[in-house]
Amino acid sequence: MPVPAVNLHPAIERTRERWETHLREMFDRGQFILGPQVAEFERELARAFSATEAVGVGNGTDAIGLSLRAAGVAGEVITSALTAPFTGIGILSAGCAPRFADIDPRTLQIDAGDAGNRVTRRTAAFVPVHLYGAPCELDRFASMARSLKKALVQDACQAHGARFKGKPFTQYSPFVAYSFYPTKNLFCLGDGGAVLTSSAKMAKRLRELRDGGRRGGQVTYSPGINSRLDEMQACYLRAFLPMLEEWNAGRARTARLYDEALRDCPGIGLVSRGEESVCHLYVVRARKRERLRRFLLEKGIATGVHYPLPLHLHPSYRECGLKRGDLPHAEKACREILSLPLWPYLPAAAAGEVAERIRQFYRRP
């Protein structure tokens, strides 16, 4: 049975009537930038995520960078070594210097203790990552940020709809960055992003920065950038947002199937994720990973690696001052992690096929 890593078609088809209606409204109005679709999506998203304000931007990278700029951050920013490279790019785009902390090997989330140990007089902010849809130790980061008087910007680009200890993310910091890349839990059909905030003042500042520093006219008041969520993408996002809870539940069901089927599988280590995870990805630690990937691909099963190299070893971040061996947990994880097929409407039989093929691989002589 062929099993792709991701299949968006069922979700897109089930929401067709909604997004077609929004698209007709957009074309009838003839406004394609910062129009009523974006404004309405911002209101709907803030309400759904229990935030005061939501500000649509061009992508998740800009959501991080604009948040740092709005917070007035200048200096070094500590984030996880195990995340998408765009987390670091967002920090660089704000004129800041990324610095990396190691991870907890059980959860693969950024280790708050290690992050705290790396604070120096040059540290200006923390950007903890809610990796794979599971919240990191947000309370510890919020406490550190308050006591050390550092800014806190959350990278929630993989954690749409997640909460921490039952509370919305915006109760822990004034900036929460999201991406709507097509593979995300809440996605659009191109690039898109948003910042959720608990501060009306910061929302106003973000709206100015995303639109070239303008305040609705042709005069720029600050050195902003051009990063506006498109009206067309807002049409899709408005159609998809009401389905997020159902889609997250579907992901969680599949994750539980994998848990049960692979719990005692030789060669596979399960990653602890907690009950509040929205299961953006289902990641295991696999012995002989590349051989397993080739075996599964021969059986028609696609997999991914998120991510193959920790950020401190990327050439783009050589200025961070770390070398191979400095973050051992992240480095070891990057040699082992494997993302299995996961999407909201993945058939249980397909998940069972994936698990059985993995067991078959490790049973071979």
C-alpha cells in the first residue's frame, strides 16, 4: 500500500464550499492585499486561540523576526539547535545573533536548563520552539525571561491549537509566531504566517512593521518590511480554521496507533510528547535510519527527517561559536530521528501498514 508522507487533498476537498465562497467574495470586491478576508481571519484566529490580537504576515520566518523587532530586541537570542533553519533565519532577519541550546533527549524539546546556562550579558531574548506540535517547558522560559529581564518570543510554527498546562500560549509571553506552510496543522496553499499577542499596543506596532513602516498611507514612520498575509491565502485559512480541532484529533488518533504498534519494536525509540501535543509530526528515533528509510521507500512508504543537522553545525550559523560535540543530545538525535506519515485523514490501515513494515525491517537477519 503506497503511503505518502503527507496528503492534503482530503482536507482541501472537505472544505471546498467554504474556500470557494471566500474566493468569490475576494474577486467580487477586487481587493487582494490587506482586505476584509485578512481582517476577518485575524479576528477568527485570535478568538480560536484565546488571544487578544492576531496579525497576519507573509510567513512564519517573518513572524519571528517581526516579533523580535517589535519587542526592540538587539543582541543575542537563544533558541533550540533542533528546529527548522528558518527559526535561526527569523532571528538573523531582526538583526540579532542566534545562539543555540541543547535539547531534552526524551522529548527533543529545547532544554530550559541548558538554555539558562548559556545566558550571557549579551543575551537579549529567548525563542523557545514548540517542536513537532508539543509544547516545550514554557513556564520555565517565562520565569527565566521575567527574572532576567529578557524578551520571550515563542516559535509555535508547528503547534497550531496547542496550549500549555491548559492555558493559551499568549498568557506566557506577548509574542507567539505561527507559520501556515502547506504541511502545517493549520495551513494555506502557499506561504503565510501570523503573530498572536496579548498586547493591543504590540499588535499595532506589528501591523506597522509588516507594511513597510506605514500607518495606512504612503508615509513610512519606521524601517519596516513588506510581509503581508495575502487575501487569497486568508480565504483558505478561514475555511480551514474551523476544522483545526477535528484535524488535530485525527492526527492524535494516528499518533496513538503508532504508539501502540511500535512501543516494543526493536530498533525504534518513541519520543515523549505529552497530552497537550497537537501532533504536527510523528517522530521516532530509529537505529539504521537510512537503511530503514530505503526499505520503506521500496514498499511505497515515504518518510522525512526533521531535521538532519542541528543548527549550530549549519554553515550559515558558524558565528554562533559552537562546534561538533558541543550539543551532544541534539547531534545524536539528528542522526536518529525519523518522521512517519501523518495527516488528519490518514487511514488506520495505512498507519498499520507503516508500523508492520518497520517491524518487518527489524526482524530481518
